[in-house]
Amino acid sequence: MKHPETNSDTQCPIPLYNWVPATRSHHVLPLLFPHKGGSMLKQQRINTIRSLLLKEKQVSVAELARLFEVTDRTIRRDLKQLAESGVAELFFGGARFATIENNALFKQVGINNIMNALSSKYINGQNGKSPKSNHMLGVYILGSFNIDIVSEVPDFPREGETIHSLSTGFYAGGKGSNQATAAAKVNDHVHLAVKIGDDEFGSKARQYFSSTDIHSFSIFEDKETHTGNASIFVSQQSGENFIAIDLGANKTITDLELHQEYELIENSRVFLTQLENNFEATRQAIECASATGSLVMLNPAPYIDECKSIIHLVDIVTPNETEAQDMTGIEVTDIETAKQAAQAIHNMGAKVIVMTMGSKGALMFDGQQYRHFPPYKAVVTDTSGAGDSFNGALAASLANDLPLDYAIKFASAYASLAVERKGASNMPEASLAEARLTEQEKM
């Protein structure tokens, strides 16, 4: 297991395991101020102000000074630092949250502009200033952990039918965990934030994480809720699957827990999340990431309609055909209807759409042009990890500064290898994907 880096600003190590007591209280603000005045570290105070900006959208110098029991001058310095990092916009007497619409860095449409802006930011620093830390994370993933109970069946049962399972296995899963496992095969600095229960499945989660290549973790624990789990049926005949998820502790992430993650999110090249956590936490994390230099990726799965309210904050959205149809009402049956759905999603505000289409490959639309990426040949065994392997590999490739077209090809090759393995978390090595990509390019 690789060790976390040290943040040069604070000289505090990023924790490998970040244990936080669970709380169900919705009265978060008192919890955010366990210490005030001089006893509260500057970075803690700034993170707390960032949290208030995300929640309230506007703060006042006088109110913050009273709240923290410090001088107005101290608060103005804190707000200036947040403004320099792109999180806040200053006005006389206070500051407002710098939304994506107000952030000039992200006004440009098209992935080339986004990536150019991002590359410039990491070379020169935000607004021409030096980066705060030399230890940028490659990919930050806010996600889920589930224990997958996978049953292989001859074919899917009809309604009311009882069938025999050919085999049953217990695997580590959850979209966030799977995507982080895949990303860590491609990029050496992947951070995963998850929440588990205080139970046997939670213990298995810790054992699993210690065996992966994932660089660092924030593992939150809920003593009142069980660890998430999923029942997965895989057809021996086709390799296709259907899944029922009990999200458990994944849906109990609190404002206080997320508050501790802002600095890591801000210092990541790519922020990736899905929809297996409580939506309020997902929304708040995306708002935070969109106000920074992180490239924001959303895998809208499992689909919920609320994600439309944050789609304008997303740089790259990665639906499959079903999710694209749910988002737009357009039935996706071929490349032409996929283009129509991609255009509709772009009209909602997403800058780039990368739609995965199974055996039909992938489609990219950046608001200017469409590009279809043919599928890679695979001997399909289990498709349950196909989308997660694609998303993890794509995020990690972009964090490695690879061009989008190549990153999509690589992610497609990587996913084609993943579906040849049993278990959604059973991810291949990056070198195998590179070899498959090179082989197909020669054909």
C-alpha cells in the first residue's frame, strides 16, 4: 500500500483512514464549530467558511468574525484566500459563492478548452499564482461501497419463477469503490471517500481497501446503519446482469463529514462521483468541485431525476443508453438517437457527454462535434463492472493529461477487459488495456 503524500501548506499528512463519528443530526452548524478563536486552526476556519458559502451562498465579514471570535481583518484574509482559489467572490462587507456561471475559467464550451484551462492552472496556478501544494491528487472519487452478492444463473427468471443458481459469490462492490479500483490501476494518486456501517460487511470493506492500489481513503462510519449491499444476477447465457441495491450507510453522508473533504477535492485534477450516495451530499460536493480547477465528472447511475438540477455544474457526464433515455425521454436505440439524446443533455448544461453504448461502443459530444468510438472485441463473462471500469479508467486517463479522444479509447479497451472477468471490482492492469488498444489500432 502506498503512503499518502504530505501537504506542503500545513505539513499535515492526508490520512490513509479518516475515521469520523457518524451523526444523524441535521443541525450541522454547531458541529462545525467545536473550537473558536485562536484555538481553531486557520485551515479549519477556512474550510468551515467554504462550507457556509456552499450552503448559504453568501457570508458577511461581521457575522463570521462574531461566529469565530476573531477580528474582521482575520476574516477578510480568509475570504481573500478563498477568492484567490476561485471559491468566493468578494464584495464590500462579505463574499458570495463563486458559482460555475461566474467562474470565467469554465465559461468556455468544449473539452479542449476545459483541458487547456486545467493544464494551464496546474502549470501556472489559479489566476497565475503558484499552486498551494506540489502534491495534487490525480482523481478524487466520492462514492459508495457495497458488498455484491453475485449469483450466476442459466438465464433470468420470469415473473414468479424460481430457478437454481449455478454459483454465488461475495465481492467488494459499489460504483465508487469499483471506479476507484479501476482508476488506481491507471493513476497512482487516487483518493476514495466512502461510508460504511459498523458490521461484518464494514470489516470486509476495510480488508478489501487495504489490498487495493488505491492511494488514500476517507472512510466514514455509521454505527446505526448497515453497510451497503447489492444482489446481482448474471446470466450465464449472455453475461448481462440485473442488480438490486440496498445503499445502507452510503446514503447517510453528513455535511460535517463532507466539510472535511473540501481541501482534498480542491486539490484534485479530476473529481468523479455517481448517484449511490445521498443526493444532498453529491450535490454539495459537485458545487464545491465546480468552483475549483477540478475537472468534474458525473456518472449518473443509478439514475435519479434530481441530477438534472446539477448537470450545468458538470464538465463530463457519462450516461449509458438507459440513463440517457431517462434523462431526456429520448429512446436510445442506435447512433442517431444517441446523438439526439447527447444534444439534449448538452442543452441542459453539461459541457461534454460521453455515452457508453455496450456492444455499440461509445459516443462523445462536446457541443460542437460528435465522435463515435467502436467497441473492442471481448469474450463477455460479466458486465456488472463494465460502466465502473470505463468511468474509472476515463477519469484516471484525463488526470494523466491524456487527450480526451485517447482517454475514451483507452477506457473502452479497459472496459472490454473488465467484462471478461467475474466480479464488478475485478479490474485488469492498465498495461493489458494499452496492449489491446494498440492491437486494435493496427487492424
